[in-house]
Amino acid sequence: MDALTGAWQWLTTAANWAGDKGVWHRLAEHVQISAVCLALSCLIALPVALWLGHIGKGGALAVNLSNIGRAVPTFAVLVLLTLGPLGSQGEWPTVIALVLFAIPPLLTNAYLGIREADRDAVEAARGMGMSGPQLLFRVELPLAYPLLMTGVRSAAVQIVATATLAAMAGGGGLGRVITAGFGNYDTAQVVAGAVLVAALALAVEGVMVAVDRLCDPARGRRRAARAARSGRAPGERRGARDDDAVAIGGAA
């Protein structure tokens, strides 16, 4: 309880949020490096996974190789990169380590999403004369969207949580709050830094869920299907329908 109380006091002290070493600055660094790593991971993994899933060749080998990479600790990769020639290249060791860490869930989920798409729908689209790219982007990708976005959400949260290791290599981010606490033997600051990282990870999860729902290509169709099952037109409010029923009953 003393550590939690101290962490609360540390978080509610305005001086700890200001300046180049303050929370706001470290938070901006953390979000920036996480966004860059997620974008690079998606640019590398998703095109490969979608293409391999579409042609149905080589995907299993790629997924197994990427899953083997999960067995290598991210911290070990970061240390090796920092001690190597890239160690003097700023944030690059951290970026490379986090990108390698995020590729497996992106690659696996996207590939499986394409391969597990409804084959009847795929064959029907092929029978209609769709080309390969049309089949991929207009049929397979919408069907694979839920599983693909699950991988993106998982990678985003993992990157945010693991980006704290950047401080070990001299990088920025909220990890610097934790390492500074260790250096000063300040348990309250260490706990406060951990709370900030956890809160940011939860916030990222919430944002990704919202993005998932807004960008879902099948969202309108599912809404129409639910409305059809309930006997209402899409967008029609239950209250308005009930009011109409009452008015008709009163007129009778």
C-alpha cells in the first residue's frame, strides 16, 4: 500500500509531468516509437501474409519461421543490436527489435484469415470471372478482416508494452521513468511508470477496438442482417416502431 500511495503522489505532482524528462514528453516518445514500429511491421508482414494466403503456397513455412522468432527474447535481440554497429544509430536497435517482435502475430493472423475464408464464396467469385487481385481485395480480405485485425491489435498492445525496453538501450519512452526510479531507488516512481505503461496499453487496446468496428467492411451487412431478424429496417429505432403500433391501435 505504501508503494501505491507513493505512486499516486508521484503521478499527481505537476513537476513530474513537465520538462524534457517529464511524463508528457516521455509519453509522446513512447507513442511515436510504438506507432513507427507498428507501421513498419504491418508494411512488412501484411503484404507477405495476404499474398501467401491468396496463392496458398509457402505460407505454412513462413508462419512457422515467424513463430520460431517468438522464442527469441526481445531484450536479447535489443542488447545484441545495441552492442553491434547499429548501437550508435539512435533508436534503430529498438525499432528493429520491436518490429521483429510484432511480425509473428501479424503474419500468422493475416495468413490464417485468408486461408480460412469461406471457400464457397471464393469459388463463386472466381466463377464470376474476378481476377486474382479482385478476388483478394473484394472477397478474401473482407472475410479475413476480423482475424487480421485481431493480429494488428495484439501486435499494437505488445509493442506498447515492450517499448519500455527502449530505455535499456538509451532510448526514450515511458521506460525512462521506470529506469530513473530504479536509479534513484524510488519505488514509487517505478510503480508509477508501470501504471503509466499499463494505462497506455489499455488505451491503445480501446482505440484499436474502435478502429476495428469503424473500418469493418461487413459492419453494414451484419447490421442489416440483425435488423432483418428483428423485423426492423436498418436504422429504424425500436421506440419509433412501438409508437407507430400504439398510434395504429388507438386509431382502431
